[in-house]
Amino acid sequence: FFFRDPGILAGNALYWMASGDHGSTILQFDLDDQTPAVIEWPSDSDPNCYTQTWLTEGDCLRVATFSRGSLQMWERKVCSEGVAKWVLQKRYELKNVLNPEIRLNVEYVTKLGYAQDIKVMFVWAAHSVFMLQLDTLQAKKVWESCVIAPIHPYASTYVAGTYVFSI
């Protein structure tokens, strides 16, 4: 296996997207039990697509996949027998999500980075970089660029009215 992205911390577990000769999978390491697990990839999705894994409210594991001009949102559900399986929640045309006013021709998309704390993904499409909030699917064009390069986003906070002076 090889890892396309750094792992993410969601709840009390670390997750990595892994690809190899036998397709894609998600590796999980439970920090409480110190145990690894393999989570099978959604069977109906393209195993060679760009992906992002994250945890939603209620500790539900979700995967966003970009493939052939569409965005698919998958969620891992546990049925009454205790068996977990992937369920396709929604499928969107990327041109409608990223910039519905312009109707971009979005066939090729590259994931550039992900800010875990705020669940924001940066993607390159149609010679532009977009910021996509995964929970709400709100997108904003950040800048135009012909260069495709990784982004390492982060979030920080500022508390107004706090000043430190030194003399």
C-alpha cells in the first residue's frame, strides 16, 4: 500500500487512505484499544478517484470522492445486525457545486489539501483553486492558477482585546 495523504484524527482513531495492487482501502488505528483495522472501500465508487475522509457529528465516518466530474458523498452506516456498510448519500455535479453561476467545465479535479478542524478541502479545477466546506458544500473560488501544488491549510483563532506589550 501507499498513502496519498497524511492521516486524520477523528474521534479516538487515526484514519489513512491507502491504495495498492488490490484497490483502495481505509486504515484505522483505534487510540484507546491500540488496535488497527481495515475498512473496505465503498464497492460502487471509483477506487482511483481523489478522496477525503472525515467524521461527522455523531461519530459517523464519511468519504467524499471526486471522479469524472462528480462529487459523491458516502457515509458508513451500521445496520440493526451490527454490520457496517457504505451508503451513497448524494451525488453532485462538480460544476454545480464549485461555481454554479459560471457553469465551469469540470472534468479534471485535483485535491490540494484539507483543513481537518474546519472540514474544508482545497481543490484545483478549471485553472482555479476552490475552497469547499464538506458539511455544507459551500464553495468559494480562492484564486486562479495553472500550477497544481499541495496546500497545507490550518485554522487559528484570535481573541480580540488581548494585548501583550514588552519593553
